Amino acid sequence: MTHPTGWGLIGASNVAREWIIDAIRAQPGGEVRAVLSSSTERGAAFARDNDIPYHTTSLDELLSRPDIDAVYISTNNRLHFEQTIAAARAGKHVLCEKPLALSVEDANEMVRVCRACDVVLGTNHHLRNAATHIAIHGMIEDGRVGRLIAGRVFHANFLAAALQGWRVNDQGGGVILDSTIHDIDTLRFLFDQDPVSVFAMTQSGRLAQDGIEDGIMAVLRFPDDMLVQIHGGYTVPYSPGGVEIMGERGVIIGRDCMSQRPIGTVSVRDGDGEREIPLKHHNLYHRALELFTDAIHGGGLPAATGEDGVASLAIALALRESARTGREIGVDLP
């Protein structure tokens, strides 16, 4: 079914240019009608290069447009809160980049205001849309490897120079809120539950500034005493991303599956050896925008809701607190 949907981009970002614009336009009736940038020159160039008919530096101006039904927010993390609140009060649905905010209190308020204004709030946790993770989730749900014992996520790479601005300074950046938060959401999606406590150690100074972390090793304790390790970093070139889920009867292995691209494999290793599971890959962002578009037109939920964004943020901040204090930190989610 065609759902005419006009979009405004709040932030002339790389992720909007590389992934979101195409995903919006892949939806029947999806149109990008305006972009906001803090720089007139950058906004004009972004609009020209991406065939967007209107650009502005004024949030109020963009939100006042009647031809915009939804906004995608991909600005600096510290701006997400005020921009989401303003969009909701203007009656616009919101797909917001992670983290939703820099505090759980602000993220909860974003969810509350969007609900009160009767607009949909989604969090752009793209990895739960991957064919690999959908397959792994189904295998866990079906008990393919029995009772779960442990797992690990390895998701370290080298942060491209074009992305090294606020992500590596004290303006809301750091590997935990920029990257590890995706690993947290992926684990929540795979297990359909939240960790009860976390412990973390971080690195800083290889790329980041001002004491901001650019590497992390963490352990999350899930219910039934299941332990999961996460390794994340900005400073590791050539490392493949993946997951392993270890159960009493075997191991589920996802290789090259922590990517924005539709790639990777899933296999099972047990007493009969290792067997690859057939997958049909798809564009992660196309699926995310399809589900979000359906949600704002009354059909289901976004792939990751605002509540999912609150939970992943709360767990990420617990990891930061653990690294700061050297203690295991309990996770208390509503």
C-alpha cells in the first residue's frame, strides 16, 4: 500500500546521505522534502547533491511545514532531546539516531512527550534489521542450541576521519554511546530480555580526546546467570564484526554481521560439525523505514521503539559508570 509520507532531515549527516535518504525514497510515497543544517552553505550543498527541494537553518521553519509528516534526527547527540520534543509538539513523527539523549531522564521525557502528542518515536538501531540477527533471534527462540550459557560480541573498527568530530571529544561522543549502544540493542533483540548488571573497562587516548573512551571490554550478566562479553573500539582496523551465542547443545556463530551493509553469515556448530544457515539478505535501512512508515500509518511498531532507545541508553550509561568506578553496576529498567 502507498503511504504518502513527507520527511524532513534534521541534520545534514553522513548517515542521512549514505543510507536514510535512499531508504525513505524506497518506500512507496516516501519523499525527502527538506533538510536542516546549522550551516547555510552545508545545507545548500547537501540539498543540491541529494535532490532535496528545501534547506534551512531554522528548526521552527522546518517543523512548521505542513508537507512534512516525519523527521529523521541525526545531529550531535546533545541536540536530540530538544529537537525531538519540538518535533513532537509540532505533530511530526520522529525517527531519532541513538542515543536518544545523554540522560535516561531526558530519553524518558522524549517517550512521554511523543506519546502525549500522539506521534511515533523510533530509535535508529539498524542492526536488529539485519537478516543475520533476525535468523539468530529465531534460532534462539526455537531453542536450537538449548539453554543459553554465554555469548560474545566483537564490534571494533577504525573510525573514519570524516566521522572523528564530536564522536571523539566531550560533546556527547565516545565509543559506548556511538557504537557499543548498538551491540546492547542487538543483544536485547536477540535474547528478548535485558541484562541485570554490567561490568566494563575502557581505553582512551589512542584516538579520542578529553578522556573520552575509544575502546571497551565489557561483560553483561543476563537472567539465568548468562554472561555476554562485548569488545568495541574505534581504533582497530581490519577486524571482522560478529557474535557467538553458546548453548548447552551447540554454538550459533554470526560472522561479519555487525555492519550497516547487508552482509554476513550465520552457522551452527554442534556434535555434527558446523553448518551454514541459508539467508536472504536485504537492506537494513529499507526494512527499518518500511516498519517505521507502517507504524506512523497505523500498522505495528518501529523496528526499535522509543522505549528500546531508553533501555539501550540506560545500559550504556551503566557501562560508563562501571568503567568509572571499577564496580559491577546493576541495571534497573522500568
